[in-house]
Amino acid sequence: MRRERDYRHLASALLQLATAPPWMAENWAEGCPNTSDGEGLRVVVGTIVDCNQMFFLTEESSPHAYILTNIARVKTFLGRKVRITGALQSPHALTVETIDELH
């Protein structure tokens, strides 16, 4: 019961971050260890988690998490470690282009 409540609070906080104006996250990308391919795509390694049918990628190397905007591609990878290449829609919302499971 407590875990479910904690996930709801996390989801609420992440939604607020995802809709934050870009100026609030200007310095965020400078410290991000993940790479970008120069075409607006970002590569992120982490684990996919579900909170009330909202899917998130919790980043492996930092406390960052991303809301995944096209969940049809990620449902089968729930709970698994993956590498996602996608476009950032906001500092915390990621549209999945490719997804690869890591072992």
C-alpha cells in the first residue's frame, strides 16, 4: 500500500517536471552523462517502470527519470534494463525511437 502511494507521488512530481518550461532546465543537459547523436536524439540506459499505466524510464547512472510518451513500444520491456534512443519532448519526457534490452 505504501509503495503504491509513493509511486503516485513520484508520478505526480515527474508530470510537473515534464511540463516545466525549458528555461527551468537550461543547465540540466550540461551534467547529463548520456549522449546525443546531434539530430535531437538522446540515448538513455535505465529500467522501465509502470505507475498507474504511466511508463517511466529510470536512468541508471543518475537520479533522472523520463516519462515515456509512446508506451506501446515499451510495455513488453517493463521491469527490464534497456537502452532507449529517443527525442526529448521536454527535459523529462522522452519519445521512444528505438529500444534495446540489455543483459
